Amino acid sequence: MSTRPAGHVARSTSRPYSETHSVSRDVTSGGTRLRTFLRTADGVEIDSVYESGSVVYDGDSGAARSVPEPVFVVAHGFTGEADRPHIRRVARVLARYGAVVTFSFRGHGASGGRSTVGDREVLDLAAAVAWARELGHERVVTVGFSMGGSVVLRHAAVGGGGEGGVDAVVSVSAPARWFYRGTAPMRRLHWLVTRPSGRLVGRYGLRTRIHHRQWDPVPLSPVEAVPRIAPTPLLIVHGDQDGYFPLDHPRMLAAAAGENGELWVEEGMGHAENAAPDALLGRIGGWAVARAG
């Protein structure tokens, strides 16, 4: 499952996997809210939501800013989706610092296709970033959690700092290397992905449709991607109580980033979106506003 360059981004008013929501455009007291489908370079439709921020705060002083707001593109973890409560909470906190784009990766929620567990998902993120640029935002920050954390690293490594690239990257609870089975949660995840019975559980129990094919070729690993991100600012966040990936993972990523990366090890924090407290998300928003230029 190889990654191809991002191509044209198109809208679709169809909703192939859900009838819960319709494609919409709303103007609220907090700004504009758009919901649509984006078409990736390989033709998958991605359910996506844009919400303009109502107030933007300075990353250092906390004071209100009058400069054009950045946009945060949020990449969720495996089995997540744009409508999950923890993703909506992330969006609400980051909206204090700029506009927010959330979306469901392929195979998740109302998006089309099947999950490749971090491979072709780079194309999904590329479509969301391109949409954010199209909406007029000059500064784009990607924030990824777990699987999404690995995707934002690889996307930044491939996209660089030019057109289609980003201005800052935040990776939370991401693995450093593929095929890790050193913890019980990761052994369960591998069963879910590699076994037919596991993929049935994923489809009907977790609302996640998983591709049956193995990676071919194996994509660039997160730790291999990190050195290619410079000079784009990079923040790596990891909990010291993460049950999926122990601390050698973020430390490997930080070592690979060198002076270009910053590592926050959060005391008492578990894994990904569910474990990230509002205070941490606010600190991430402030860091991004200060670093994204």
C-alpha cells in the first residue's frame, strides 16, 4: 500500500456510510461551520468538518490576537472519527487558538474506503490540509493522535514546507516503529487488523472497516520520517502511563528530530485523545500559535 502525492480536492454531497448528517454550511455566533466530503488523490471520499475559531490567543502571553488565525487539522487515532466525543472536545479546546478541521480517516465513520492503519491515510490528511489552504488559511498546524500521530509525521516528511505542506506538527502518543507488539493492547490491535474475525469485530463493533491486504511496500516508519520534517517545528507529546507505546517510542522520535523537535512527557497521562486533558490541549494550541509563524 504505497503513498501517492496528493491531488485535486473535490466536494461530494453524497454520504455513502451514514444518514445521520447532511452536508451543510452554517454561520454561528462562533463563526462558520462547514461539513463536506473531500476526495483524496486515490479517489476516497473523506467526511470532513471545518469550524472557524471565534477567539485566537497568543501562544506566549495568552492575550487575544488580531492576526489571521491559524487552522488546526486534527488527525484522530485508530477506530476514532470526527463525531466521537473526544475528538469534538479536542476541537473545542483548539478552537480557542484558531480554526479547526476534523475528519474521519478512510474506513472510519462516514468516510469511504477501508483503513490501511496509517499507510494511505497520509492522502486523507493531505486532502484536509489542502482544503484548509483553499479556505484561505496561510498557517496550517497538523495535530495527530496515535495512528494519526504517525500520519502527521509522515505527511510532514513527504510534504515539506512548500505548497501542500504545513507550518507546525504536533504528534501525540505516536509509535516510533511499525509492527510493535510489546504491550497487551498492541497485541490485541494486531489481532484486530490481521485476522478475519478481528476485522469483523472492527467493522461491526468499532465502526471501522479494515483493509485485508498487508502493506506492500512497507511505508516509511515514523522514526525514519522525523529527520525529514526540519525545519518545520515539531512537538512530540507522550504520556508516561501510555499502555500502548512505552517511553522508548517518543524518545526515539525526539532523538531523530534533534534540535528541530521538542518532547513533552506528560506525568500520569495515558494514550491519545481520550487521555489528553484540556489543559494539555490548551498548551498544545499555545505552542502551535507561537511556532507556526
